[in-house]
Amino acid sequence: MLVSAKTQDLLTRERTLLSDLQAFLELQGAPPEVVEHARVAARTLDEAFLLVVVGEFNAGKSSFVNALLGASVLPEGVTPTTDRIYVLVHGEKPGQMEPTRDPFVSRLTYPLPSLEGVALVDTPGTNAIIRQHQALTEGFLPRADLLLFLTSADRPFTESERQFLSLAARWGRSVIMVVNKADLLETPAQKEQVKEFVQAGARGVLGLTPPVVLISARQEQRGGDVGFAALRALLQARLSEGERMRLKFSSPLNTASELLNGEAQRSEAARTTLMEDQRFLQELEAQREHHRETMLGELDGQLNRVNRLLAEFEVRADKFIDDKLRFSNLRGLMNSRELEEQFRREAVADLPEAIDRQFGSMIDRFVESNMHFWEDVQAFLIRRQPSGEVARTRFSYDRASLLEGIAGSARDHLENTTEQELARRLSKDAEEAMMGAMGGLAGGLIGGVSIGAVIGATALDFTGGILAGLALGSLGLFVLPNKRLQAHRQLREKITQLREALERIVRREYEREQERADARLNDAVSPYTRFTQQEQTRLQDAAMRTADLQTRLNALKNEIQALA
């Protein structure tokens, strides 16, 4: 059949095109079944011409095939007797079963000259109760070179048949509509009505008008049927050497068209997903700045509560100075150690614990707010699932993997940014700042103490300096009132210094922690940012490659069509 130089050239170019298409789909990370369709399309060029019979299980497909062959080759019955795909080929030994690579496909030989050069394929019903049977039929569809679509005169062109025919249209299969059980129609008018109904339904699905032949397999088996004679004549024309070659060449190209269209749709869906992802990544900076402003706004409120605690301490310290620096307390002023202990109990009181509680609340809120921000970012990205067109593609898998990486980085950040770590840094900074601002803490502190302990020690330290030297031995009776005024003034100055130093510490540490959080977020998101940029480049290259393949495909189609 394939002898002329022109035919050989067409075959070579088609093989090259299909091979390039398969490589392109693999490179694009298309779903496995799409790549397999491309592989099968190339393989079909080396197979026999596939004349595939499809239809519902009660349309009488097996009876029709037996009548067409003029022999009882396949079992017949009122229930779905075909539970697999039978490929009938010409062979010397009748009924010999040959194994195939597919366990659900059986190859049968039968000595029929009408099968030479053609493989007749009988499939399970398109409305089979066992869904696996229907899947077998639909999976075999892209391999067909010509479809004999069988429907029944008593239930012509059902909804399930319409849906199946739409699959044939999608794959660009050539179709002949066969209406079996025409003997149930009593008048020519009824036959014409059924024929027009099937023809109109098929035209609405296929976009063209296929041949429609009314036959009766039962009458053909009992002696002959006019419809069958017309069908055989039609098949003889369709299966002539030239027409068979045209259909054989066209079928893989129609499959290639469907695969290219599918890849174009997947690319467009991926491009849309990337555009939306990039828009979110651009908006993320604004969201991060809003989060920072919200955090600083909350910090002002938290610091006001700390200031209230220091103000309460100031009131107690003022009262202590007024109560203790009096002539009536001359005995107490002689014992500076006891004076300091009293100050600890009456003025400092529960300041360290209250400071610790307030800072604990502050740190909890800081960590909680950052956690919510991370979770919002993560939840949005996870919800941003690409459309179904890119399901099970490498793009979808790579994107999902990167999103999981962002989520993992978020979890690591949330686990590492603990209250203890932030509290430790705040306490360390506070201790260093207090030592610098107040001239050193009395007695020194052991690293790792709470910030409340630092503030409490600081209060004792600078108040001890105020009270130092107030023993009666170093004071004249007339200078005590002046010393009391001096102590009040020094107390306010020191508390102001403490408040300012503390605020600087907290704001600085908040800023540092926010910078650390932003850095972690950038580190987590940057791989996905690079991914979106790389995918945009890949999709641009894919669009050019698709256009090239489509141009070559159209040129081959036009040349093959001209063979008719």
C-alpha cells in the first residue's frame, strides 16, 4: 500500500511529527495518559487498519459483527456478552486466540478474506453496567481509524450514545452511523423518520453529516438484508486502498490535534495561575507593611500598660521617700540596709512580677500575630489551586511541592519564634541597656533572668543611690527636707530614663524580630518566585513550539486530504 515516493515522504514526516509531539509533551510534563496517547498514535501507523464497532450493549453489536462477517465468530446474548475488546484479523486457524500486551484485549483470527488488511474491533457497550467495560471502549477510541457507531431502531441515539459520540468528535474520528433492528420499523416513513433523527443528532455532535445506514442483523443472518448490502458497498468504498491509506494517515494526526489543543489549554491555565500567583506575591509586600503597622500600633498600647506599671511604682516610691525621710524616722535612716529592704517591700513590691506578666502578654501577642500572618499567607497559597486543566501535570506537582515548602518554612518559623527566645533577647537587651544607662546594676545579675527581675533590680539600684548617704551621721538636721526634695527629683529623672530605655529596647527588639520574620518569609517565598519566573519563560517557549507543531500538522493534514 505504501509504495510511492510521495507516500513514503508523508509517512516519514508524520512519524517525525508524532515523535516530536511525544517529546514535547514529555518535556512539558503532561499527564501520563496524554503522553501515552501520543506514543500510541505513532504506533498505530505500523498497525493494521482498525475498523472499530461501538455502541450500547443492547444495540446488538456482536450480532452485527457476526452478520457482517457472515460467520458466528462472537458470542451473542440479551445481556452484555462482550466484557473485553476483541480484535478480529484474517488468519488460517478459525477462532485462535492470541495474547496481547493488554489483558483486556483479545486477538482472534478467522479465515475471512474480507478482513485482509483490516482489523475489526468489537468493544464493550458504551453504557455497560461495569464501568471498566466502558473505560475499555473509551480508551480504545483514539486508536480507531474508522468507527461503525451502532444504535438501535427501538431506542435511537440515546443520551449515553450522544456523549460517546462527542468523544469521537473530540478525537476527530471518521464515523459511519449504523441503525440496527430496522426490521422493527413497519413503514418506510418510520425508517426515514429514524434516519433523519439519528442524522440530525450526529450532525449536532460531529459538526458534519455522517453516513447513516439502517440495517437488520437478524434478517441478514436469516437470508439477507437490503441495508446490509448498502453498508457493505459503503465499506468497500471507504476501505479501498487509497481511502484506507488516507484514513490511516489522518487518524494519528487527528489524535495529535487533540493532544496539542489539550496542551495549549493546560498552558493557558498554568499561565493564568502564574499571573494570579505573581499578583499575590506583589501584594504580599503591601500586606507585610500593613502587618508591621498593625504590630507597631499594638505595641504602643502594650507600652502604655508598662508605663502605667512604672507610674504606679513611682507613686509608691514617692510615698516611701515622704514617709521615710523624716525627723521622726531618724532611727530608720541610720540603717541603710534596712531602708533598702523596706523600699523593696513597699515601693518595688510586685513590680517585677507585674512587668513579667505584661511582657509575657506582649510577647504572646507578638508571636500570635506573626503566626496568624504566616497562616494567612500559607492558607491563601494553598487555596490557590490551579484549574483542573493542569491537574496531574508536572507544573501542578512542582507548584504544590513549593507551596508545601513555604508551609514548612512557616511552621519552622512559628516553632522557632517562641516566647522564651524573644523573652531572653528582651531581658538581655534590657540588662545591657540598664547597665549602660544607670551606671551598672547593684550586685550584678546572672544572665537569663526575666525582664521583670532586671527592672526590679534597676529600681533598687538607682533608688539605692538616691537613699545612699542619707544616714543621720552624714546629714545635718536642717538639710533633710532638701534631701527629700532632691530624692523626689532624682527618682523622676531615673524613672524617665528607665521608661525611655525600656521603650527603646522593646521597639528595637520588635523591629529586629520583624526583620527576622520578613527575612524568613522572603527565604520561604523566593523559591516560588523563581519558579513563577522560570515557568513564564517555559510557557513562552512552549507557545512557540506548539505553533510550530501545529503548522507542520496542518500542512500534513492538507496534503493527506488531497489524497482522497
